[in-house]
Amino acid sequence: MDGNNFNNGFDQELDTKKNDTYDFAYDDYEEYNPHNRGSGFAITGMVLGVCSLVLYWLGSCCTPFLGGGLALLLGAVGLVFSIIAMKKQQSKGMSIAGLICSIIGVLMGIGTLVAMTLVVGGLISLEFLLGVDV
């Protein structure tokens, strides 16, 4: 045996084992990587929570029922998405931000709808009882 043939065979054997190990490790990396979680629910919950606050503010300037209704609807859906994101352990910061914004949007929406219902109900009862056009 000459030295060149022995080295070439040894190098080829090492290369084969190295590639097999690398392929195996690469395939398992995506499966066990804790940072490779999707954050779709967290992003959706945060966006809906922020939209509920913005649309509440914009809608309440013109029509309080519309602003309160939109805030309540978007806040409730954002709340659900944020809770799902927290259960799936997605992006913690976005999940919490979505949860807080959604809760505030829901509470403001409920408060506005209750207040406007009382105001309209009071105006209707005044008109009915006093016979005054309001």
C-alpha cells in the first residue's frame, strides 16, 4: 500500500460521516428550536387590540354607538387571539400588549354603549312623559 491511497480512503470515510451527522443535526434543529414558533396569533391580537382603541377614539368623535360597537367587537376578537397566543407560548410581549389593549377596548366599548343607551333611553322617556320634542 502506498501512503496516498490510504489517506484518500480515510478522508473519504471522514467526509461521509461528517455529512451524515450534519444532515441529521440540521433536520432536528427546526423541530427542537424553541425560537422557531410562529407568532401569528400574538401579532393579530395586538393589531386588533390597537385597532379597537384607535377606532373607538375615531368613531366616538362622530357616532358614539359606532365607536363603542367597533371597540367592543375588535377588542373581543383581539382578546381571544391574545389568549390563544399566550396558551401557545408565542411572542410574550406582543401577547401581553394585545391582551391589555383588547381589555381596554372592550371596557371602553361597553362603557360607551351603556352610557349612550342610558342617554337615548332618558331622552325617549322625557319625550314620552313630558310630551316635549327633544
